[in-house]
Amino acid sequence: MPNLDPEFLVRVLLYYIVFLFSTTCHEAAHAFVAKLGGDNTAELGGQVSLNPLPHIRRSPFGMVVFPLLSAFFLNGMIGFASAPYNPNWARRHPHRAGLMALAGPATNFSLMLLGALGLRLGAHLHWIHSFRAPAAQLLFALFSLNLLLGVFNLIPAPPLDGSSAIMLFMSEDRARGYLDWIHTGTYALPGILVGLIIFRYIFPPVENFVQSLLL
């Protein structure tokens, strides 16, 4: 049975609020950059918004069910979401599609920096007197969850964002061939498994380095 003491429930609530906000920002960034690049597919679905409801309607299990179940039973927060896009647009403009993919992790890293700044500023101005304070836990969740989301999504394994962002380093013709190769195979599940294995090894040293640098 999961731990249901009040301190644990408050922590789950704070982390879920941060997860919902961060994931919404991530997907809204994808949608907004796609719109700027000429693809309004996500905009028509309501994803160019910081309102979490359109994103929840698209991925209710990934944004509500999985995060809460994993928080209670796995002592972590696992979830997923997605913003729709037109694959024909991506093939015509692979560099724009690469920028769209990069927008999500870039947003997570920006939120991570805001969390770190809030913790440093709060400690310096003596607004945060204990790490157990809800404000400190909320800011640390903003820092740590967005670091995790940013690093994981940058792994270049389909369907993670890094697998599309690497098209920015290719010629457009080569990027189109790469997209055709991805779309002709079923790489989603193997890609996630490979991404998890890579993440398991790269994230701890990255996390230690970033924490020592920013906190």
C-alpha cells in the first residue's frame, strides 16, 4: 500500500502541479513553434495554450492517470503527452520540424533555470528557511522535474524529441530521407526502451553536475 501520510500527499500534490504545468508548457512550445513554421495542426487542436485541459483531453492517461499512479506506487512521477503535427509539413520543412522538436526540451531547461533561480534567491533573501517548506519543495520540483524532462527528451531515439532535433544538423535532403526511414518502421517502443537504458546511465552524472553548478 502507498504511504498516505499528509507530508507525502502534499509532496505528491506539489510534484503533480509542477508536472502538469511543465508538460503543458513543453507541448505548448512544440505547438507554438510549429505554428510559427507554418503548421497549424496543433493550434487547431487547442495545443497552443498554457491551459492544461486541451493537453489532458489529448493524453488523459499520460497526463493524469500514469503520473498519479506512479507517484503513489513507484515513488516517482512518470507521464507523457504529445502535440499533433502534419507529417507532410515536417517532410517539406525538416529543419522547421527539428526546431519544433527542440522547443519542448528548451522550455524544460528554461523552467529548470527558473526553479534554480527561485531557490537561490529565496535562500539569499531568507524567504526560504527550510527545504521542507512547501515553497522550497515546489521550486525544487520545478528544477528537478524539468531537468529530467529536458535531458530525457533530448535522447536521439524515436519518438523522443532528440530524434527529430538532430535533423538540424543534417541537410534538408538527408533529413527527409531520415524522416522516411523513421516513418516506415515501428520504432516507438524500442526507442523508448533504448532511451530509458541510455537515460539510466547519463542522467545521474548530469544531475549531479547541474545541481553542483546551479544549486
